[in-house]
Amino acid sequence: MILTSHSMICIPPESQFLHYLDPLFHSRSTERKEALLKKLTDDHKFADWNIGKQSLNEYIEKSLDLNFPDFIAGIYQLYLSQVNRGNAQWGDKNPMYIFKIKRILELFPGARIILLVREPLSIYGSLKRVNFFGRESEIAIKDYYRRITCVAEAITENKDHPGVIMVNYAGFVRNPVKNTRTLIKKLGYAFEPGMLNFHNDKEFIGEMLQSKIKFHDNLMKPISSTFVKPDSYDLDPSEIDEIEKNLANELKIIRSFIDNNPSL
């Protein structure tokens, strides 16, 4: 929300079609066009982009001969044009990309990846609040462990990568002005004060937050540790013990990064 409220950056509502279109686009099926269209139109998250089926169909029809990165970029450009942000830099946000950093950098060598690193116990607590573990709990917990393992691996593998900007989540929230100024400079843009006041822009909120408010109502409040509570997790001692036991090495890597990088 901070980044997409910049006049030269536009990050659409959360989706992950880059991931699931990859094998389809590279298949040799004679029904490749139909399969790509169906995947997009069946995606309830992509529906928040409000791109009509006819527009998508026309775009896919004329773009099948592109390479995959250009094909993907064109879908983002459809959204940017629709919201009158055609000259902006597009981006995407999805927690699932933690599994795809290497592939994203293969596809887009000039990409800048922002990796928000948060205390794993806080992540667990946050997932509990949105009922992430309300599905089959054993599967959900394994998924959580896999995510945290990938975060630790990403820190280790990308600590010197010029395209990966790693951010201490709690440190960012505690000093959003300083950290936003530093982050936007790293991305090559000038700071705009409105970036930290997006919650006051009703038109922007209506455009960008259709699917988020029900899970993240604090997005409507000023950015501060008062509302975000980056270190709060409200877990039972037994839950903490289990996480500490199963993720001992990963926690050591993640907490070392957090302790040694209080701000950008």
C-alpha cells in the first residue's frame, strides 16, 4: 500500500498468476490459449483486477508468441491502463513468492525483490488471527514451517544479491518515515509524503483494498507500531515451545538478521 500510493508505482491487488501460468504458457497444448484464459477468469483474487474476459481473451490471442516475461508484463499493463497509471512501474505482492525468488529473478533479471522479514512467532500469531489454521491444522502448520524455512534460506542465499532488498518488518513499522525514504531511494524514486497517508485517500482505498479489509482492517489506520504490533503474537507456551523446537536453526538465522538490521 505504501509503494503503490507513489505516483510512479502501481501494485495491483494481490494475485499469483505469475506462478500458476508459468507451466501453462510453456506447454505445447493446442488448447493453451483456452487454458490460460480459464486459469485467469477462475481466479477469485485476479477478479479484483476487474479486467473483462473479452479484454483478456483478446490480449492472450495476440500475445502467445511473446516470451513469458513479456506476456506477464502485458497483463500488468492491462491493469495499469485500466486505472490510468499506464506510465507507472508495476509490481506484485504475495507471500507465496517466498518460494519463487530464484524463478522471478530468472524471468526478470532487473527485478527488485523486497523481502519483509518478521519474527516467526509474530507471523504464527497473525495467521491464527485470520484463521489460517482453521483448515486442516496439520497441513496448515506444515505449510507455516515450510514458509519460515524458505525465509531463512532466502536470507542466507540472497544477502549479497543486489536485486533483493531485505527489510526488518518491526523496524520499518517503528520508523515508517525514515525507512520509507530509504526504501524508495533504493528503488530509484523520490519520496512522496502521501505514501504514508494512503489510508486517508478514499478513492485509493476503494480501488486497492477490495479483498484486504476483511483480513487487515488496520490498513485503514496510520502506520505505526500501535496498530501493527510487530512483536505481538499471543501464543500459548506449548505453541511457542513447538515452534522453537521445530525451527531452531531457521529462527537463529531470521532473528540474527532482525537483530543486526534494525532499519534500512
